[in-house]
Amino acid sequence: MQKIIDVTELALRDAHQSLMATRMAMEDMVPACADIDQAGFWSVECWGGATFDSCIRFLNEDPWERLRQFRKLLPHSRLQMLLRGQNLLGYRHYEDTVVDRFVDKAAENGMDVFRVFDALNDMRNLRRSIAAVRRTGKHAQGTICYTVSPLHGTADFVEMAQKLLDIGCDSICIKDMAALLKPQPAYDIVKGIKEACGEATRVHVHVHATTGVTLVSLMKAIEAGADCVDTAISSLSLGPGHNPTESLVEMLEGTPFTTRLNKQKLIKIKKYFAGIRPRYKEFLSNITGVETEIFDSQIPGGMLSNMESQLKQQGAADRVEEVLLEVPRVRADAGFPPLVTPSSQIVGTQAVFNVMMGRYKVLTGEFADLMLGYYGETIGPRDPHVIDLSFKQTGKSPINGRPADLLKPEWHELRDGAVALEGCNGSDEDVLTFAMFPKVAPQFFKARANGPKNLGKDPNAAPAPVVAPPKPAAEHGNGNGNGNGAPHGPALYDVKVNGKTHKVLINQVQ
């Protein structure tokens, strides 16, 4: 008898986040939902990650209403989201009761599976949100952010899986955000988890396709005992995105494994999104092929394109090779954090600063906080000299405890701030929207009644006149050390070099 391999479909969240900067409008997803709901997926990822930010920043769309719509449109599906642990969907740590309220409201509005991760793989930053999910009775999926360094090995990832189960996770996800998971490590880690934690332990594997090897990695993970893998319908796959759903189905033919997926439904979904994708041409990633250089640089494709943009703005596009060499050094100095939101933005921007101004002559506030422990624990020691520079710049002392333990109760203050805004409806959902993005939410609340925007364009229409768009305000991206730099808006830093202050605009990674 063939083993059934479950599949999580990513078309409604990570696929368009990875390929077209999370700009797909809800109205362009609605027509595909009936077929997705009936295709046989274990879960459908449709919320979390950057979707919340993009909804209010670019699409004038209430993310909570998007979730409620998905709940109605996908009645037979498990809805799944990506949650950044103590960061929720923002870019700083939130006080524990805010974490509790967010999880409660997400569950109440229709969420079923919470994939919870921390950028540093710091277990302390996961415990509260995992416990909150468990209290709702929903599925708590603990996540291992996969990365490669001299300090990361199979045994380390297996140990983390054991710890995630100890704090109450219902399943384990191996999350490979940079397409670094090669076939043999995929096999070894899944096998190791199954042997150490028991065959009944549910293991999911999430990979991107950028390096061209990870469809094989999925096969090896399945052979080692993986229960579920993530894919994206083929018309929204590959490049910096994911492996095609249909390719997975065909790959398993003639093996001891199969899926529950309905091929006819997959073809309909593929054709639908093939017609939608060209409308978002201006947002499509420039990475269309394979980037095996990532194995050497450890730099995800989106992070690379962002750094190129930063250097062009400073008239230093010819220095990209220097930055590529500097990123691994900065990462080593910071204790080898995985490069995922927000650590990828923090490390990448600091590498640009180092190349442009000299090594650690100027520190971003976020990088200083990372060095001082305000994002959590890293697997390796942080460079003492850079820690000292961070202390001198910020006046903050290094910490070893859980960062959220330093936070005071903030719900009532957040509520007061939100309800004072024009257009806020006073709901907990609106307060949470304000909590996540206090600079963007006021404009969104004010304009919400105008209805959602669709940024997709008819690919056959005559080109519009070229007009420079207004630059969105940064979300706390002012280098003040609060760790809230938003990945969608440019951040303005005051940089002092040789006694002279310069204003430096840094575009964050999408």
C-alpha cells in the first residue's frame, strides 16, 4: 500500500509573496478558491507572513476581512498562517498578553494551523505563542528555520525538534527559506527527527526552489518519513518561489508514495493563475532561473536584489561583490543567525553600511539590538568588540534573558492609541492592526471605506506615463534601535561619519 503524502498549497500566501512582493489582490484569488478547496490539500496557506503588512500598506484591504473571506470560501480546508513567534506579524517583540489576543482573534476569525517560527530559532521566543495556539484548540506547528553554518548540524536540528515537542507543538516544520536544504541533509534531518521523537511525530517540509535542487530534497525527505510537503501551483512557482505542486504529484508516480490531490482541479487552478500572473508583471521577481551561488553566499535571492537596489541608490552598484563577501562576515559576527525576516534585513543592511562607510563605523539600531540580545539568543557567540560598539552607540546593556520579559503590559495603551484614530472601529482586530503597524494603520483606517485596491494591470494595455510613485513611510525604520524596521518601506537613517551627519535611505527586503 502506498503511503499518502499530504500537501500544503502556497498559492494564496507564500507563492505570491515570493514572486510578486505580496501584491496579489484578494479579488484575484477568490475565483480559484472553490477548486483549491476541492483539490485535496492537507492545508492551504493563505495568511500571515507579509500579507498583513501588504494589505494595509498597499492594497487598502483589511487583513482580518481577508481571513474571514477565506474561511467562507474554503469551508472544507484547513487554513494555515505563518506567525513570527513573539514578533507576531510585526517587526518587534510584543508583550505576552498582546500575543495571546492576536492568536485568539486569528483563531476566532477562522485560522486552523499556526506555523510559528523565530528568526533566531530561540525557543524562548516561541513558547508564549505556541501555548496561546494550544489554548484555542488549533494546530500548533513548531518551526525549525533551516540554515547552514559551522555551528549547525543534523543533531542541532533534531534537538530543536525535541524541544518544540516538549513545549506542546502538534507537528514540526523544517522551513528552508533560502533553498539551502540539499537532498542528503533533508533525508538526515527528517530521519533523525523520526528516530529521536518517534515515527508518529508529524514532520512537514517547506523549501524554496531558487537553487534548483530542492524538488529532489522533497523526495529524499519523503523517503525519510516526512508526512507533508509544501508546494505552489506551477503557474505561481519556481524562481525565488517554490516547487510546482503538479511536479510533486508526477514525481511520486511509481514510488511507494502518493497524494490525495485531484489532477483535474490542479490543472484548473494552474490555468487560472497563469492568466492572473501577467497582470502583476511590474512586481515580479527578476530571478527567473536557478541561483546556485546562494550555496556559497548564503544570501536568499530577495535579499540579494534588495542589496543591489540599496547600492544603486548610493551610486555604488559596482560594489555588490564586496557586499556579498561582507554578509557572511557580519552573520558570523552576529552568532550565525538564520537569514529570515527580520534577521536577513538586519544583517544585509549592516553589510551595506560596512562596505560604504567602513566596518562597523556606523551600526543600524536594529543590528545593535541584535548584537545586544534584544532579538534573542543566537547559536554562536557574538563578537565582543561589536557588542561593545553597540553598547556605546545605544547606551543599552547586553541582555541574556528572554527579550519579551523586559516589556511592560501594553494592551490598554495600544487600545487608547487605536480608538483615537479616525476610522478605527474599536474592535480588538483594529487594535491589533495598529499594534503591528502603528505608522501605517492610521492612513489605512482613514481610507478603508474606499475599498480594496487592485494593483494588477492589463498586460495588453498601453503603458502609462512614467511617474515616480510616492515613497511609503517607514514603519519605525529610523535607526533608533527599536527593531521595527518594516520590510516594505524605505527607512531613513541619520548617519554620522567624521562628525558630519548624512541622511541614508535604505530599502528593506520584500
